[in-house]
Amino acid sequence: MNNISKWIFKVILYFFILLCTGLLILVLRLPQIPSDLNLIASSNPTVIYADDGQVVKTLTNRQVVSLDQISPDFINAIIALEDANFYKHHGISKRSLLRATLVNLKSMRVREGGSTISQQLAKNLFFSFDRTWTRKIKDFFVALQVEQQFSKDDIIEAYINQIDFGSGIYGVEMAAQTYFSRHADELTLAQSAMLAGIPRSPYRYNPYQNEDIALGRMAFVLKRMQNENFITEEQLTAAMDEKLEFQRINKYFGHADYFVEQIINNLSDEYDREAVVHGGLQIYSTVNLNYQYAANRAVEEGIKKVDEMMGLPPYSEATWEEKLNYPQAALVVLDPKTGAIKAMIGGRDFRRAPFNRAVSNNRHPGSAFKLFTYLAAIDKGLVTPKTVMVDEPVSFNIYNQVWEPENFEKEFQGPVTLKWALAHSINIIAAKLIDKIKPETTIEYAQKTGIVSQLEPHLSLSLGAAGVSPLEMASAYSTIADGGIERDPFYLYKLVMNEKNFDEYEFKSKQVIDPQTCYILIDMLKGVVDQGTAVNVRSMGFYRPCAGKTGTTNDHRDAWFIGFTPDIVAAVWVGFDDNRPMMTRWRTGVTGSMAAVPIWTEFMKRALGNTVFSDFPKPPGIIFEEIDPFTGSGPMPGGKKMTVALRAGM
């Protein structure tokens, strides 16, 4: 053997020894497998805490049942979908492992698992937060141990009892109760196929949220079952023809379910969902339980009044299907001094419609978006609150098309000051203003303050013709409320595992708007509450210093109010999921002042209670001037009066 061959041999030998040593260390560090496999997924529940240390929720809503208490159709559906050779292999599928290895090597990272049911069960022993090769190797060895120590029936039973069905539901028994109001041994073939299809993507395949997609997934599972000879073609056809009715046994999930589900979904984008839920984490969230409870009560009571206004029967008396035809509401609360999300309601009924409307950016904000046009014009020194513009019929030529904006009341007031125009939400003035500064400037300021949705540079943007979320709007208004400091909204303070900080939120903030500009705009938004479209705030008994803006879209499809005190910002949205108009029993349109303002006001009254009143801090260089709201000059004797905040010297 020549010297080169010897050198190559030594390198290979050393590499082999190093590899064997590493594998030995890995094996020695493997966790001890419990005597009962059902203990795997329940030994380390994750706990979510509120901002004061109170427990919000202990995750894993789970009820263990034995294999003979589970429908054989469901067992077969899971095996056909997840591991068709489950009863033939010894823990590892060589074909799947080879395929996954090739895919992962090609992408140079772990993209595909190729896991058997035994491997998927094994990984729950680790609750690893790393999608790495090391974890996959551990899964491999523990799966072999599991197969040696337990029967196939023990393994499939444990696996079925820990599957994640979304919304805090784990195991087939709780899933059967949640989706079909029955026990696991009572599931039909169609119901079994529907449930088996959910765990791969619990949000996407949730039939309450995406029934058509879930039915398509069910058909896919049934076809897999037929291909694996678990069912006949006749059984497949009969199952496809079965009419599925969704209904729950477990009807109450708690006060912060939208918030909790959002936390889990956000963390699952970075870590394994199983690790997040079962990994024994201590999740210290930003939620304030007092605010959350106040938000729940305000939405519950406020949306009932909207139902009555629209002539709808009581929601509690509606059938499961009829409940989808009722208006929805969302409410999100931020601390403007930190960006912390303090409460979140994503809909009126989590158990019926878990889709989170508080973070969905597909609704038009209407006049609530005027804030950004006014903000830009004032910050650039082009106008002041006492600048006079004429409310009159107007048309704009846009790409050879004519746009003729209209006021909500179909009337015109003639000359008015900008503070009066914003307080009374005059569309013509907003349209003229955005034409003056250009739509790109409105977009610039909206994005500066916290809007992240895609915005198109059209003049109609001044009237809210863009899809945004309540969370975005609350974040942008928070920037104004805190004197121009923009902060990214966040849900978590830190994650703790084994008494050590696993991840910690880094507070990020930057000054994006001049504090004087923000204070001037706050004073204008106070006028909305004290003299304008949100005057119901005062008539309902909320007298603290506050500011905000209503929003009502064309044809009354969306109703908004985003308002704030020096301490908290809250955005409220009301509307139908299918985007149809909201009409009262008297055939008039529902507005932001009618639907969203009462919910916001009730929340604020409950949340702030008897805490000390405080006003917005006034930056240096601000003066106040009393004017006539229509002329901008000194008020006439006996005429209307309005106080405006101005920069000194203007």
C-alpha cells in the first residue's frame, strides 16, 4: 500500500471512529422511554402566562382512549395517510427515508421528514425546537427502541391520542367531540377521513373555517384508503355522499382563545408545533387578562346590539349553520408605549369560527384611513388644522376615467377648516387633500406608522380603499398616540424552558413622525370624539381624554373605530365574513359610529375602570387658538367655536 493509500485509509478510519463516537454519545443521551407510551405527549404541557404572571392556558386539551374505543375506520385512515406499511416495518421506512434524505441533501437543510408513525411518536419525547439532522437521527434510534419495547397496537394507540387537530385539540377523542359531537368509537367512515386529514395542516383543513378545502382533503384520504385496500370503491362512494354536520360537545374554550391560537401559530412558523405545545415551555405573553375580559364582554354585548339593530334573532338560538350568517367583530388592544398586544378578539365565537379577523388584512378601513393623508399634509407643513378648504362637488380625471367622490350624507357644507372636516369625516376634503399631496405620500406615511399591507397609489386611498387588518390600524394609531414613535406589535416577552430563557423579545422602536405633528393630529382626533362622528363615546359615559376615528366603507360593508387614550389603543371592526352590506331593520346602513364605537366605549369603560385620568403630554412649541370652524379666523359672537392646536408661529 503506497503512502497516499495509507493516508486515505487513515482519514476514512478516523472519520469512521469519529462518526461512531458521535452516534454513541447521541444514543447514550437519548431519553428514557416511559412504561406507558401515552405519557409521551402529556408529561410536559406548555403553559402560557399573562403579563402579570397569571396562567392564561395550559395547552393540550386531551383525553386518552384505548384502541377499542376508536373507530377502526379512523385507525385505517391514519395508517393509509401517514404510514401505509406501519404493520410491516420495524420503525423505519427505508423507501421514505431514502426519498427524504435525497430531498434534504439537495436543499442542504431538513425539508422533508420521511417519518413513520413510530418516528413521529418518538420525536415527542424530545420536543426539540430544532429542525436539524441531529434531531432526525435521534428520532431514528428512539423509533427503533419504541418498536422493540411495544406492540404495534400500543404505538398506534399512543400516536392517535396525541395528534394535533388545531385550536388546542389533541387526540381523536377530543377531535370527535369538537367536530362531530360524538365519541371516537362512533365515527363514520366519512367523519374518520375528515378528521384524519386535519393534522397535516390544522388551520387549512379545519372544516369550520375552510369546509370546501376540508372536504377535498377528505376525498383525498378516502382515495388513499381505497388504494391501500382499506375500503372498496362502493364504500368510498357512499362516504363521499354522506352529509356531514359539524357540532361540538366541548363548547367553551376560555377568554383568550384567539390570542392563544395566534401565539401557537406564530411560534409554529419557527419551531415544530408539537414542540411548542408539548415541550414544557413557559410562554410569557403580553396579554392582560383584565383587558382581555373587558374586550370579551364588550364584543359580546356590542355585537348583540348590532344583531338587534339588524333585526336578527338571538345568536344563541341560531342553528350551527345559521350562525355563519351573523355579523362578526374583532378587537385588538395595544400598549402604545411598548407595542405589546394586550388583548385580542378575532371573532364573536371562537368555537364556531376560529378564523382570526383581528390579524386578517382583507377589510377596507373607510374613513379611518384618512388619518394618514391628514398626517402627511400637516407634517409637511402644507396645511394646519385651521386651514380652510371648500366642501363642494368635485371630479378627478384618472387615466381617462372620472372619479366623483361623494360625502356620506350626500350634502356639502361649503368652506370648512380641516379639523372640522376630519371630525365630521367629510370625504370631499380628504379627496382634495390627497390630490394635493399625492397618494404616494399617503402611502409613505401609512407605512412609516405601521401599515404593512400592500397599498396602491390611488386617490380613493384617502377614503380607505385598501385591505388592512385591525392589528395594523391599531399599530399605526399607536405611533400617533405615543408622539411619533413606531413600535412593532408583539405577543411575547420571553420563552422559558427548564428554567432558562429560550428566547426573549427585543423591543424595537424608532422616531418616525415629529412629536408636534402627532400632538396636532391627536387634538384633531379629539374633535372626532367631542364634536364629530364618534360623539357617542361621550353620550355613553366615557369622559377620559381620548381620540380616534370612525370608518364606514361604501355600501356599509365594514364598520370601524380606532381610538386611544394615553395608556391604550384599541381598534374595533364589525362586518360580515362574506363582505355583504350591513343594513338595519329600517333599511339604513350600519356605520362605524353605530356598531364599532359602542364596543370600543364599553371596552374602555371596563378596562380603565377607576384608574387615574391622564391627558396626552404636550410637546414644546405647541399653542392653542380658538377659531370659527368654518372660517378659520376668530369666532364670531354667538357663533360656533373650536379650539385647535398649532405650532407656535404658524
